[in-house]
Amino acid sequence: MSLPKTLAVDVARNLVMVARLLDEDPEQAYTYSRVALRLASRVAAVREAAGFAAYATQKYSEALAEFRAARRMTGSVDLWPVMADCERGLGRPERALAMAGEPEVRKLDKAGQVEMRLVAAGARRDMGQLDAAIVTLQSPELASNAVHAWTPRLRYAYADALLAAGREDEAREWFGRALEADKDGVTDASDRLAELDGVEFVDALDESKGGVERGDAPAADNAPAGEECDAEDKDDTRDEEGPSEV
């Protein structure tokens, strides 16, 4: 609303393309975000979108700079967990842990606090502190039987940490619980369970193996894997000529 109408429309079109392409083609989403940033760098939503596009393409230093700019403009703490995860991406897990202890975390909503816990546990694992990572994930949210958008990822992270620590039986239980909660396929919990149970997958079109599952266990379909929760259906429509300032 702070932009002239024509410019606002141009910026909005590029932001829409960032949202559509972020999961399926992050590099193209990043290109659109740079166009929007060039047109309206003083708009917080543009800086935030540019941050997520950079984050998706593992440009963590750039992403962190954009998230910080967006936070300065809005005063919101919502980006705190992803900012901490950028510190992990930059090889600074100790900074991510320090951010997990800052007052900003108490201002986050429940989803944000769970996300911060996931980042902190990841930082512990980066530092080789597996037991501490497991303890970090143990929380009322993990123990609850209620299912929220973040539940599959929290249970999955806990199972993965248990497995890394050699606690296979517990890991199998929690991968199963993650799968029960994962109605949208945001994790690959089914594949992880199959691996633990010794199930092998083959390409049905691979004639060299005759499309037949090897081993005693029956074949199973691969579960779709995903990265962010609360994913919405994406429109597959693309601008074939790339970003533009139409």
C-alpha cells in the first residue's frame, strides 16, 4: 500500500512467483525475489520474501541480512527461528544456541517456539552433542497426543536424533508416531521406517531387476518428502520468460 499503484502491481506479481516457485524451483524463485527487491527494497514483505528465497538456495549470509532488515522494519520476532537457522547454515551453531536463549523466544507463538526448539536441537547436533539434542526436543509439545502442523517434524527430528544416538527401538517408535501425524507427507518417515525394517525399494521400470522387490518384505510406496510445514497447494503456472518488471 505504500507504493504507487503500477509499481505495487509489478512488485506483487514477482512476489506471487516467489511463493509459487519456492518449493519446486528455488533458484527461479530467488531470481524473482531479486527483481522485487530491486523495485521495492524498503517494503518489509519484499525483504522477507527475498530472505526466504535466499534461504531456500542456501545463501545463508544473504538470507540473514534480509531477515534482519525485515525485522527492523516491522519489529516482529516471527523470523527469529529462521534467523537462528541461518547462523547454523553459516557454520555458527553456538550463535544459534545463544539466540534460543534470548527474550525474543518468549514472544513467539507456539509454532515459533517449536521451530526454535528444532533449530536449537539441530545446533546441538552440529556441535556433536547428541544427548543434549535429544533432551532439547523433549517437551510437552512432543509428549502431547494432539496433532498440529508442526507435530510431524518435531516427532521426526526426535526419532532422527534417537537413531543417531544408537537408540534404534525408540527411533522406530517415534518415526511411527511421526508417520501417524504426517497426513500431508512433509517428512519421509515411512521411508525411514522401511529402512529400519530392511525393506528395499527398486524402480518398477528397471528391467535389470525385473521390477520385483528383493528381500522378504513386500514392496512399499515411497512417501513424499517435504521441508516446511503448513505447505499449501502450489500453482504450477510459470512465467516461461523468467522474471520481469511488467
